[in-house]
Amino acid sequence: MTLVTGREATAICYDKLRPYTFYRRNGLHTPETIGSLDIAHEWLSSGRIRSRHVKPRCGFGSANTFVANNPSHLDAFFSYAKGMIVQQYLEVEVTL
């Protein structure tokens, strides 16, 4: 079986800020996602986010995705490449 998505769905998913905006606009829960390092630091210091992923804004898969454990890591990973974003890290416990 082959699954092919439409162009709009592919475009929304390729740019990781677009799903965040799409989900919020449609009342769906989604991890906080920020394209600004300054705002990420504000949200971190205010407690809006606790732990965070730093990843490229565009692309698929998890290549070049980092978990920043402190503000210094956040700065270093955000400057790793152009177009990085910060996304709230969600820990999920799986029970089998």
C-alpha cells in the first residue's frame, strides 16, 4: 500500500512552525513551538516550557534534533544552523 499526501498537507508538515500554527488555529493540543531564541528564553524563564527540543525548522525525520538541558545548550544548538526552532519536549511513558 502506498500513502500519498496532498501538497498542502506536505507543505504544512515540512515547515515545523506551520503544523503548530495549524493545530492551534483548529483548537488542537500541540507542543509549544518557537522560531525565536529570545522568546524561547522568555518562555523557559517564565515556566511556560520546561524542557525543549532544538531542531531544523524545515525537513522530515529527526536529523539534527537536540535536547537542550539548560540555557547554554539552548543557545549552542539554536546557533548550530540557520532556521532552527525550539519545541517543547514531551516525555511519554509507554507501558507494554
